[in-house]
Amino acid sequence: MPRLKILRDSIDRIDESILKLLNKRARLTLEIGRVKEKRSQPLFSPARESDIYCRLLKLNKGPVREDSVKSIFSEIMSASLALQGRLKIAYLGPAATFTHIAALKKFGKSLEYAECASIADVFTEAERGRADYGVVPIENSTEGAVNHTLDMFIDSDLKICSEVYLPIEHNLLVKGDKTCAAIKDVHSRYEVFAQCRIWLEKNLPCARLIPCASTTQAAMAVALGKAGSAIASRLAAQTYKLDIKAKSIEDSPHNITRFLVIGKQCIKPTGHDKTSILFSMPDKAGALHDVLSQFKRNDVNLTKIESRPSKKRAWEYYFFVDMQGHLSDEKVSDAISRLRRHANFLKILGSYPVAC
């Protein structure tokens, strides 16, 4: 028997075993769903998800890459959630945006998704219960914070349940076989042009850069013949049946966007968590020092601090802070309790697993 046939037969037998195990896992998942329903517990558990990924990545000895392990089990867990009950995820649309890709990375393809026209709409869908969770961008490694998302947390009662880090790859999309010399215009978001400036100046110095509301809208315009080219994701190319003329044209190979999963759920500690808070303080000398010294005093590491104008009084600011640890951790809890004595306003946005 030819060696290739022997190898393929072995793979077929392994596939049959995997399928049997998947169905065995699915039956256990259904039982878990019934237990959760009796206890009125949410179907999605970020803490449990984090535990599964961490355990599997420690067990993995290759040759399957870590990102592949996560992708495979993301879809397995997505299918499991779909078996347990209906879950709807709102995201900043339209379809094939990077926020959509981040939502798929977190929740998989088996759940129901609702595209929203704005970040405010994502919050509204989750607040009113029309979606179980929302996915919104919060910061980019090269462009900084997404201010609209920060501002939404000031008045919203939603919690941060999880986070997703997505490497951003920009691609030049065209319809049909078109040379760079034939491209007269490029459509995309203004921020995307800034992230691809070097490539555009070198390869399309004479092309007009036309801003759009989203990279997906730019891809749609190319598909409809209303634009010569677009900078968008691979998913956008697949969705709108476009050709990728140039791959990975972003200037920085470390262009990463962080997304947040928002909902009404408080997340249990995993031992590898992050807590986010929002506060304002009196306008007096040393006020910020008084606040931040509480974290130093309790040996709590701050991973992010961002300020935003309150929009209520001139020169009054809100501060957004991310810190290592869970609210249930003694050091974190004590630091926040001490902070309350110095702050005019304090809101805990959530404790959640650090993205692995």
C-alpha cells in the first residue's frame, strides 16, 4: 500500500475518534447548560474560558502552534455555547470590520451576531438586553485610546467582562487584475491611512486617499465599482469577493488593537486578572499624587492610565485606570477603598481575565 494512503487512513481514523469525542463533549456541555439554567447562571464564563486556554497551552507540545490551538478550541467552545442556548453578540459594524473579527475571535462562528452603526449602539444593545454582550475597540498600539468608548463608560452601568487583542493587518483590495499604476484612489478610514503611510507613499504616491466611515464600507465601494481600491481586512476581501493586491501594508509589524467585551456580568477571579476603574478628583495641588500613591502603597501595578474631559465643567477630567489583579484581591480592594477617600467620583468598570 502506498505510504500516502497509509497516512491518510491513519488521519481518517483519528478524525473519527475526534468526532466521537466532540459529541461526547457536546453531551456534557448540554448537561452543564441545564445545571446553569437551574442556577440562573450565565452561559458564557470568561473565567472558565481563560482556565481552559491556559491549561491547554501548557499541555501543548507542538507541532500545532499556540494560536492554532486557541482558534480550534474557540470554535469548539462556540459550538458548545450555541448548544446550551441562544447568545447574541453586538459589535461595531458593518460585517468584516476589525471589531467583527475580534468578536469572532472571542466567541467563534456558532453564535448570533448583530452589527451596530456606532459604539453607542453597541452599549445600548447590551444595556437593553437585546444582546447578551457587546464588543468595542478600546485602544490601538500605534494610535492610542478610542475616546468614544472611554466616554461611554461614564454613564453606562455595563461591566467589562473580557478583553481581546487583535493583530491588525491591512491589505490593499481591488476588484479583478489591476496594477498599482492603474489605481487612482484608495478608500479607507483616516486612521488606516496613517498606519500605512510609508507603503502608500512608496507604492501609490499619486493616488487620492479618500476617507470612509469604516474599512468595510471602503471594501463595499470597491465591490460596487464606486472605488478603485480599498485598505481593509482579509475577511472583507472574502466577504465582498475582492482580490488582495498587497498584503500586510501597515508600517508597524506590531500594530495591535485591544477590544473589550461588555455585559452585565461580574467575573470570578482566575489568578491572572485585570481590574478597570474610572474616577474623578478635586481640582487641587497634589490630588493625582494622593490618588496614585494608594496603588504604590498597596504594591498594585497600574498598566494603563488615560484622562478624558468630563464635558460638564471646564478643566475637569475623568481618569481611566487598568491595574493588575482582581477586585477580590486584598491589595486591589484596599487600594480602591483608600482611593475613595480622595476621589469625587469612583466607578468600578469590572475585573476580568487578562487576554492570553
